[in-house]
Amino acid sequence: MAAGTIDVRIENQLVRFVAPSPIDQSAVVAQLGGQQTGGVVIKVLDHPRATIVIDAEGRIVVHGTHRVESARAAAKELMLRLGLSDSGLETELGPVVASFEFGSDLDVNQLVGDFNAGTSVYDQRLGCSVVSDTRHNLTLHMWPNGRCVATDARHRNMVAMAAVYWRGILQEKGMFVQRI
């Protein structure tokens, strides 16, 4: 296994935009075909590809993008379709979903219990260990093939630091197994 950094891929960046005036949910339904459900309105865009949620306070939450610029383009497209200006749109970054690979198989059955930087349980339904990483303030899902998905992260760099940290812990405890 190579030493050094681990390649982290952002799978989804949750971004919320606040317009100077709240977005009218009923206008999104009437003019753009949005779907009202449980107090929010959902509109799926094809270009740029994203799912937009208008919350009860008229804020725009963008799902399904991995770059802030893509999320902003989706919010701008929604506003322009509604005949609104996108000037004054404030950006709020939410959690990141990211993935990476250790490059070695992992004995996830051993990865259970308390560690200095968090606790881990085996999730039989998913077939992976779920690590609540208190040091980096995120959750890691680790599969036997060495693939990991980080949720609740705030930044790619924090995921990279967690990946390097946990690789060291796993090596130290002998939890990587040789691929046959």
C-alpha cells in the first residue's frame, strides 16, 4: 500500500442558497412543475443536472452536485425560469459526501468498538463498518474491499485527513488483509 495522500472524490455537496426575497413555493409548482411534498417543493433540473428543494422559508437547497459552481448554476437557472434576478443570492455550504479507497482489503469484522478518534459498529444490512469519527467530525462507511464513503463531512480536506489517519490506525492494528 502506498504511503502519503489518498485520492478523495466528492460525490455530493449540499448547498443552500438564500435569495433576498424568499422563493414562492406555489410559483415553482405552477410555473415549473415542481412537486409539493411534506412542506417542501422539489424540482428536478436536467441542465444543469440537479435536484432542487425549496424549503418552507423559501430557501433553495441543491442536491446532486459535487461542485459549488454547479449548484449555483442550478439555483440561477431556477430563479431565471421564475423571472427573478439571481443577484444578492447568498451561499451556505452543507455537508459533503465523499469516497476514497485504501487500496487493500479490510477485515471490517475486526473494526468494531472504541478507538481514540471514535467508535465503530458493523452494519450487517450494508455489509460494512460504520465509524463515528469524533476527531474529524464525520462518519465513515468502510467496506471489505477497502472502499470508503464519508458522510457529514464539511470539506474534502477533512475527509483526506480522516482517510490518512484511519489508514494508519488500521495498519497499526493489522486490519488490512492480503488480496488473494
